[in-house]
Amino acid sequence: MEFCILSHGHPNVSATHKSTIEITCEGFLNTTGDCIIGIRADKSLKDLPVGLKDFLRRGKKVRVTFECGGIKDSLMARGDPRLTLDDPKSLIIRKSDYACGRTLCVRADKAAIDLDRKLIENIKEGGALKMIIEALSAP
């Protein structure tokens, strides 16, 4: 099972946050949003398919791949029973175990600062960012 979210880069993307990555449906990004790598996303957590939400709430592993301008980078993370997966504006990948209404997955092996810098440069140029969430075992 795979799910794709499309968003856009922005010149203010810094991707320097040490514990999270965020994609938002908002159309702007100020310089303090150091975890945000994509804006104007076409989907948020509320749009995830029911099967993927159930999979994540069972604490299963996912691979999240980001692609922009021909450069790809992936991370591994887990779902958690505490996830509500219903936020209408954003989604956050966390290295920690913290879960709130905006959390997609926890215990990720990468945060914004760990992403390939060539990928981040392409995103900063305003490129289209594709994010693919892949369930790693059958739901």
C-alpha cells in the first residue's frame, strides 16, 4: 500500500530541525519553520486512506520517500496507537515518540536536518515535492 502527497518547495525551506519533518497545506513559509519542507500540499492527514490509518495505528513500519528534481531520500518510521491522523492542514514525521493530532509517524530514523542537501536545494528552488508513504507489510 502506497499513498502519495504532492507539495511545493519555497526559498525559506531550511530543513535544519533536528527531530521533525513537516509538510503543510498552508501557502506560505516564514524563516522560523525549520522543519517544513513542503507547502501547498494537496493532501493532509485527514485524507489518508482508512487502510493506511489502521495500519499506522497498529504501530507498523512505513518508508517515507521524498523526491524533488530527480533527487530522492527515504526514511523509516513507525505508526502508533495514539495517532488520530485527522489534521486538515499538515503532517509531521517525528524522531521521538511524541504523538499529537498533526503526527503522521514516530521513531523516524531521519529529521529535516538529515535529508539529502541536494534534495533540499531543489525544494528551496520551489520545485514540486513528491512524498510517498509506503506500508512495509500487509495491513
